Amino acid sequence: MVICARSVATSGKNSISFEVTRMRGIFPTCAVTLAICFHAATVRIEAQAEQPLRLVQTIPMPEVKGRLDHMDLDVDSKRLFVAGLENGSVEVIDLQGAKWVRNIPGFKKPQGIAFVPSLNKLFVASGDDGMLRVYRGSTLDLLDSIKLELGPNRVAYDPHAKLLYVGYGGADAGKDLGAIAIVDATTDKAIASVRVAAHPSELLLDKSGDRLFVFVSINSEIQVIDTKKRAVVATWPVSSERPGDAAFDEVSRRLLIGTRTPPKMIAMDSKTGKEVAGLPTVEGMDGVYYDAAHKRIYVSGGRGFDVGSVFVYQQKDPDHYEMIGKIPTKAGAGTSFWSPELNRYYVAAPAHDGEQAAVLVFEPQP
């Protein structure tokens, strides 16, 4: 701190005098220092304002330990469901009240979550017990349990056919091949399966429900399933290793892929499998989403690292992308979820170094 005047008690007097002469050299210093401080504060505020995402809420999740995984949203009741992978639970967040309200316990490695409002059902896939559990959406009472092989992870729902696709198997089940279970979401019965090269790390379904993109991280490839034939019809290599998460810009026919070794964001033609762009991305990548309204890609990462970030890319056109922001989150905060309906981006931050687990809520900026 710079003090620009000081007082001295004059001997034999009760008054205070200022040493004006000696202060003449200090006043310019104070002015310069204050100007520098003001400029630095202004730069910090402007830098925050210019970021493409702004943190608007932090919602704590008490007593939730360990790694967090995937999320889904009940838009109408504004409930966010968060997989507490190492906590063996699904956490329920009231977004309207900005508070944690309850959890659903009893899982072994819960991962994939799908909330289906038209059926009033919540589906949860858990890897270490090979189960897909079905809950009533309104009350979260258990309705059914579907036994698969070990390793259920990502899920994708087709609202037209009312089918749920669940990736499982592979190394998680002690096998070479993985599989996609096809579940009738109205009867809660597994009706078919499709074999894939290894354990699926991500599933993306096109809006028509005709093509399912299966990301096989261990092989660094994508397999395309024709859902009508229930068969793999194409296999595309990915140039960077371990493609783990992705988003689909269906208008531009682009798969937007996050890889881990090295960490990259790759844009791929969804018709041909040709890569058209590639940019560096965050370490510990564990979430990729496409914001169609702003034409942005959000890639969250930090899993296994002491820092977490969201890298934001602007889509100039289908083949050209520019990184426009790196937003800090929390240590280990890998997974995320984008809601176009609520215009909010959610990042799951695990408990770390005395801080509670939390959901970080971001608002896109113009």
C-alpha cells in the first residue's frame, strides 16, 4: 500500500502538521501507482467481460466424494442429474433454487444418464455391476433393472423409435469386443445388440435416428452403425489417439471430437469420415458440446489434473475454427453439459483440497 501523506505530532502542541515539502516527491509516485492499479483492475474486468463464458453460479454438492461423470437435464422441472462415479450415486440439483436436493444411492460406477420426459423416466447406466436402471422421472422411484455385461457407459436416446442405445463390454468386461445394447424404452427390455470393435467411449445419434456414431477410444476410431440394419457399415480412423467425447453439428455435417493424446479438438465430415480441422485443446479432456446458437464448441477438461479449464472455439465455417477463450474451472473438473433450452453450460467439479464438489454454471456471452 502507498501512503501519500503522513502526520507528525508537533512538540508542545496539540495540532497535527503535514510535512508538505517532503511530500512533493511522493504525490507523483502515488498518482502513477494509482493509475497503474486502476489500469490493471480495468484490464482484469474487461478480460472477464470478453470471455465467451461467464460464471453465474456455483452450486455445492455436500458429501459427494471422488470423480464425477456424465450429466443430463430435466428441462421442465429444472433438475440436473450428475453421476457421482466414485461416490456410487446420482446427485440431483435443483437449478431453479440453485441447490443440491438429494441423491440416488446404490450404484457401482454410475456413468451414462438419460432423462426422457415423454416417458417420465430416468435411465442410469453403471459400469461395475453391468446394470441399466430405470427410475420414474417425477419421484425417482426405481421401476426396473436391466442386466447387461460389465461396462455400461454412454447412452443415446432415439425419441422417434423410443429406443435407448447403451455402450458396454470390451476391456471393462474382460473381452476384446464391445457392444451396443438396444433397449425398448417403453417396456424396459433389451431387444437386440450390435457388436463393435472394443468398449465404446461415446455415442452420438443423428436426429433421424438412422445413424449411430460409436467412438472406440482404445482403437482411435469411429464406427458407424446403420440402426435400421443394426450393423456397422463404416469404420473411420482418428488421427489423434483416444477420441473420448464428441458433439454433432448436424447442419454442417461435422463431428466435433475431443482426443486425449495429444489433446486436440478435431472436426470431421460426418458423411465421409474426413478430418477437416484440428486445434489443440485442454488436458484431461472429458466433455465436448456444440452451441448451435452461438456456433461455438465447448471442450471441458482437467480430469486427473490440478487445474481445470473450458476451451471455447468459434466456428467460422464448417472447415475453419478459432480458439476464442480458455475459462478456468476447478481441479479435476472434466465433464460438462450444455443446455440450449436454458442457455447454460454446466461443469461438474469434484471435491478437492478441502472444497466441496460443485456444479459450476456458466452463461454464454455475445
